[in-house]
Amino acid sequence: TCLDRIRLLQSQGKPIVFVSHDLAAIQNFCDFAVWLQSGRVAASGYPSNVVEQYLSTVQTTPSA
């Protein structure tokens, strides 16, 4: 599967750019995460921290 290929490349020390809206996948596969919002960096760093920041923003944003 493609996930097996990602793990293989990681084990070989190859850099990977992984783009996803799947927060669990980001936390499972990434060593570093960048959250882009409206074309700007909203947060970057450890995936768990970036996901936490994203979720806190989404959960506090009133719906239209």
C-alpha cells in the first residue's frame, strides 16, 4: 500500500512532503507539521501541537 511505501521511505531517511486533512495520519506519519490557513502559516512544529492548535481554533469558531 502507499502507507507501506511511506514507512519504507521514512526508514531510509528520505524527506517526504505529506499533504492531508486527516489529522490522525498527520500525527502518525509526520515528524513536523505545518498548518496553512488562507495561504499563510497558522502554526508549525510537532504534529500533536499543531493539531491541538487547529482543533482549538475550529472548535471555537462560530458556524455561519
